[in-house]
Amino acid sequence: MPHAPLPHHNAGADATTDVLATKLRLLRRNADLTLQQLSQRCGISASALSKIEHSQLSPTYEKIAALARGLEVDVGELFSPLQQAGLRARRSVTRRGEGLVHPTPQYVYELLHADLADKRFIPLLTTIKAHERSAFPQLLSHDGEEMLYVMRGTVVVHTDSYAPLELAAGDSCYFDSVMGHACISGGDEDAQVLWICSHTTIKP
């Protein structure tokens, strides 16, 4: 069956990049950090940080996690345009195709409930574009834990501690994010998964 692309408008992807750029710039300045200082904290070059702040570079989730760690915020804060003032009766609804779209060379993430800050986990509807392990220069690794549930297609999970694991629609996998990992589509079509990630930087 031909791949049905993740429903979104080009403007949605641009909006996601703009939100990330704006929030990164604001959070860095609020923390009184230069690009060089943040670079030392998160391990991303100052030139790459500058490109992200100017909407010229779309970082991978691993880089987003590193940014959150360097700024000492949760990942969702980088995409939330609004601050939540300590509300604990929150509710958020993301209609089909209306999440914030963040494309990378290997994945297309649709961030769900991006309007909420201070979330304890990050829900992502993800289309896996990579079909070969070689699409990843190296396995990704960051703080936290994650779970993925295969909604469509076949997924092969590569890690640095286990043999490759093949998952079909309806299968799920939970693993520690610090373990090097990468997911590829195992069939002809791009797979789609519900991907939920947590981070140690997220406050309990």
C-alpha cells in the first residue's frame, strides 16, 4: 500500500520551527547564557544553535533533548508558546492532523498537546522515514525512558545492547533512552508510531 503522508500543512512545520526558535532564544537569554555557554552545556555547536534560533535548522529529537538538558527545562517547554501558571486541572485536545509538525531526516514528528508546558512526558505521533540503519550516523542516546506503539507498518528497533527487534502494528516496546537506539521502517511503506518520551529533567 502506498504511504499516506502524515497530514499537515507546510505552514505547520514552519510554525513548529518558529516556535522552537523563539522559545530557545527566549530561554537562553532568560538563563543569561551566550551561544557558546549553551553549546558547552548541551554539546551542540554554537553555529548550529544559531541556525536553530534563526529557524534555519530542524534538530533531531536527540538534539532537542540536549537543548532541554542544557537549559534545565523539560522538552515540552521548548515547543509551548504559552506558560501555564501552576494549573493542575489542565486539559488539552489535539485534533487529527493539528499537532505541531517537526521534520528531521529520519523521522517526521507530530507533537501532540504542545500547548501544555511542564508535561511529565512528551507524546509524539511519528512517521519513520528511515528504511536503512545507515540513515543514522550513530545511534541516538539521551536521558529518560520511552515507549513506542506501532500504529502502521513494520518497525525495526536497533539498540547497542540488544539484537534488532522487529515490531508489527499493535506491538509496543519500552526502553531506557540512555541506551543507544534508532528505529527504521521494515517494510516498503513508512511506518507510523505513537512515541512517548520522558526525561530526567522533567520535574516530578
